[in-house]
Amino acid sequence: MYKNRYLILLLIAVFWVVIPETANAQCAMCRAALESEADNSRAEGINNGIVYLMAIPYILVGGLFYFIYRKMRSNTA
């Protein structure tokens, strides 16, 4: 039982250390690609994509909470 806990903690620690390095490498590649161009059209496209990727989960979770709230209100009334 204790071996499983230590294995899980070890895997979490490894992922916690390794994953940010991969994410930083991706950001550096994007930055280099965007800084090398004279026009800003690609940078604007990347920024719009980031906004869409950030907004969609919030909209979905907000809609889910709205329907849960509405369902809970209709059950108590």
C-alpha cells in the first residue's frame, strides 16, 4: 500500500518538474516565430487563438453551473 503512494507521489513530482519545461519551450518557439516577422497579422492571430482557447472553457463551465442552478431552483420551489 505504501509503495503505491510513493510511486504516485514520484510520478506527480516528475510530471510537475518536466511539464513546465515543455511548455516554456513551446512559448519560446512561438515568440521567435512572431518576433521574426515585420507584419503583426500572425501575432494578432496567435493572440486571438489564445483568447478563444481561454474563453471557451469558462463559457462551458458557466453554462453548466447555470443549468445546475436552474435545476436546483426548480426542485426546491
